Amino acid sequence: MNRIRTQLAAQLTLLLAALLLPLQFAAPLVQRRIGRVRAARQGGDRGAISIELALAIVALVIVAIGVVAALRVLGKNVTDQVTQLPTAPPSP
């Protein structure tokens, strides 16, 4: 049982890493935007930076919604497969 858990944990870790890869790529972009926002606030310019930040946040939310939707579909597929498993006949 522990071997199965170990294998399942390893596969789940790989799956989550693959699903979160877009967020890992987006992290430096968000950090760059935050740096630009801080610089603009110090300089007194807030208009264009605010719009860019809002668009970046909207893009991140869309990516997050996509990840959640993919996880829900994957979970539904797995639960459907589990409910379709045949039951073993009783042993004599």
C-alpha cells in the first residue's frame, strides 16, 4: 500500500508541476509589472501602469480559471472511470 502511495504521490507531483507551469512562467512577468508599478508610483505616473497591471491580473485570472477547469474535467473523468470499474465476483 505504501508503494502505491509513493508512486501516486510522484505522479501527482509531476501532474501538478505540468499544470502549474504557465503560472511559473508568468511569475517573472508579474514581478516585472510590480516593479514598474512601484517605479511609476514614485514618479507620480499611475495611468498607463494601472491599465497594464489590470490587464496582467485579468490574464492571470484567466490562466487560473483554465487550470481549475482542467482539474475539474480530469477529476470528473477519473471519477467516471472509477464508477465504471467492474466488481469482482465473490471468491468461493
